[in-house]
Amino acid sequence: MTAETCTRELVIEVPVEETQRKLEAVTAQYARGARIPGFRPGHAPSALVRRHFRQDIRDEVVQSLVPKFFDNAVKERHWSVVGEPRFEDLKFEEAQPLTCKAVFEVYPEFELKPYQGLEVEENPAGVTDADVDQTLESLRQRAATFEVIPERPAQEGDFVTVNYRSPEADIPEARDAVVELGGKGTVPAFTTNLLGTRGGDKREFEVTYPEDYPKKSLGGRTVSYQVEVQSIKKKVVPVLDDGLAKTVSEFGTLAEFRGKLREELTSRRQRQAEAATQQKLVDKLLTGHEFPVPEVLVEAQLDRKLERTVGQLLAQGIDPRTAELDWRKLREESRSAAEKEVRAALILEKVADAEKIEVAEEEVDEMIRELAQERQEAPAALKTRLTREGEIARIKSSRRNQKVLEVIYRNAKITRKSEAEAGPAQVEK
């Protein structure tokens, strides 16, 4: 293994006697059921059987002996192989040892540096009245209704429902699209041309998109649109009072609801602060541990990162196949982060071994129940599928690493700023 990689190479050599013994055994198996013209089944000479099924017999001998001798060689050297080996340069000649080269990766060996008593700073997790007000305002906006207003033309702030199409071949026709006039994400030309319209009006206009428009295929282009207005609606936001509390919660008064929101925000902020501090602790561990990581693990981590990206796109109603993303570039840009994540996981696994931290089956089942609830699936069915896909081990490893982080966090020397950050004074955990 070089200093930069976890790749190793081994020349596997199977002695002539072992090869010959296996060759004769496999030939005998083929001979028992072989159907060769001129001979009854099972009575053809071994030499003839070997010639007739030469390639099949050779393949079976190689597949039987090479992995076995590879495993023995790896065990002798006390290596822990990750992924599958690649066998090259196979030589299988009469009266000669069977040889080939195995190329593979091993888990890195490294010395575990101190992981207890690490010093980090934790940001405050307090919640202000402004935070509660902001959350309430978000709830008000989500509880808003939209009312059709036929008595007046569209004005800034209205929501106009339209059908539109374009003579451009790559611009799909849209029905019941909603345009917020003057909205943050609305192209200004749509606002300008739809102001003053009423239901049933038709407009034709051109839109010149900015060069940095998020949808790259439209950046810098001028596109013609034919638009038919369906309706004009205004957003009606409920009043911030006891009635809102009753509508969006189980509480009867706004004061009670505010108190519950503060509790939930405080709990969420504390979890976020602890998670951020745990990440700082991971970064400290990474700084103290420099070693190569297996490329096969990095590639697997990249696959998972891109799978999460695909999931996020689907959750937003975006077809990943049509999303204007350079997947190759995105994968390369994610490589550095994936390498750090793999290195961190290997360090945490070593800490888990040192601390004798394990994960009970009950904990795995609980994680699967939570995951099933999120995905609206039956826990038993989800567990069966995850087992079939080989994901249970990853879930168990993830939970084990999280338990390790909690141990490291509890034993860390954490200083916390005052919530107002008014001065240099800090409180030590």
C-alpha cells in the first residue's frame, strides 16, 4: 500500500498439485452427467470430457481456487479488505502453478489520537420574541387563503392564474400556472404585461431572461409567449389572534400557542447547537488523523450524496432526468466532502471499538419505525426491503457513530458564549 492510497497488489499462486487435484475433481463432476456422442452418459473418458468442456472446467477451477488462496493470503497478512478484489494476468498452463494478480483496497491502519477532552466553542441556543414572531408570521402565511376578485383588474401583489404557450419548441405549454405580480421569483416582464388584466384577457409579449437565470437553457434568451388570463386572486392572511391559534393548533389562546412555540423552538435550537458542536468535534478529529481512505468507500459515499440530491429534486416535483445539472461536475465537486465523511466514519468506528459501543437490535427497529413513519410505509415491509438492499448494516453503523459522537460531546470541554454575546465571558461546561 502506498502512502497516498489504500490499494494493494498480491500475486496469487496455486500449487500444481492443488490445481491438478481440483481439475480432476471438476472433470469427474462433468463426466457424470456429460452427454458426448458415442458414449453413454457418465462413461466418456476424462480426457475427452476435459477437451469437450475445457473452458467451463477451467473457469470453475479458477473460481474455486483463486478466491480461496486470496483469502488465505490476506489472512496471513492480517489485512482487512474493503470491496471486491480485481483479478488480472491469469496464467493457467498445464503442469504449471495457477497464478494471477489481485488488486484490491484495504481498510487503513492508523493510531487513534486523543478524543476525550477536546476543546470547542458552542454558539448560544436561545430563542427571542422576534424568533417566535417570525415563526407565527410563517404560520399565518401558510394559513392564508386565496380569493378570486372579479371586480377589479390585476395589481401588484395579486396572484394571476394563466395558461401560456410559446412558439419555441423547447418551451412546454403550461396550464393553470400561478404568477405573483411583483413577487420575488417572478420575471419582471410577466408582472409588467399582466398588470391591469382581467379573467379572459389575452396577452402576447416577449421575455428576455437574464444571463444568470437559474434555468440555464433560458439564460440570456428572448422568448415569445401567448398568455390567457384565467383568474385574478388576492392573498388573504388571517389575523394574528386567538382564532389563528385555534385554527393551526390545539390551543385556545394565542398566548398559550406562543408559549408552546417557544418551547419547541428552544428544543430545536438546542439540538441544532449540539449538532453544530459535534461537527466541530469531528473536524478536530479529522485534523488530528491523516490517513488515506479506500476509494471504493468514497465512491459509495458519492453515490449516496447524489441519491439524496435526486430525492430532494423529486420532493420538489422536479424530474432529475430533465434537471439542468452537470452530474459529473457535481460528483467531482462533492468528492472532497465525501472523502472527509469516510475518514470521519472510520475514526468514529475506531472510537466505538475503544469504548465498546454497540447498537442493539431494538435500536435499529426503532430507527426503522421512525423512517417508516416519515415514508408512510409499514415498518415490517420497510425492514424487509432494507434488508434485501443491504441497508440495515449502514443504518446500524450510522446509529453507532451517532452514539460515539454523543460520548465525545459529553466528554468535551465546551465553552459557550452568552446569548447576547455582549462580552468575552464564557461559561465552561
